[in-house]
Amino acid sequence: MILKDKAPSTSLSIKIKAGDKQELDVAFYLRRAFKDHPQVFVFNDVKFKHNNESAQIDHLIVYTYGFILIESKSITGEVAINGHQEWSRSYRGKWQGIPSPIK
């Protein structure tokens, strides 16, 4: 059951548009899989604010045994996480660091 849909962004930024499209694509597949499921609840684009800080979750799935968080990324190549929990990605054959979506 879909309890919160993803609303498209109105940003003109190419990166934000790409990220928005990826989140909408994942929301489409989650809707296809769970829209009629009575025990699976999907929340897309959930925002929290607390003490002047904010956080956003791309997709939250709540079901009988717990929950799943999905972070959508619009990148190509590979993603790796080292032993220090540092994230990096390959792009055109070169590796570069990227911010951790978990932090």
C-alpha cells in the first residue's frame, strides 16, 4: 500500500533533476510491487525536522518484520565502501569519493 507518493521537484539543476527522476523511477517500481499489498506500507520522500536540522528518506518500506530504507542514486559505474565506511564510485574508469548517504 502506498501511503506517500513522491512529488516531482521544480528545480532547474541538472543533478537535482537526475536524482528526482531516479527517485520517481524507484517509486514507480515500489508502487508496481506493493500498491495492493495490505501488509506492506510504502512512504516515498519522507522529510523530518528536529532542532533546526532536517533529514530526508527517499523510500521507507514498513512491513510485519521491520522496515527497509532505500536511498536512490542517479550515478553510473560502481560504488564501493571501504573498511572506514568511506564511499567512492567509479566514473569513466576513475574512482572518486562521494558523500555517504547514511551519514
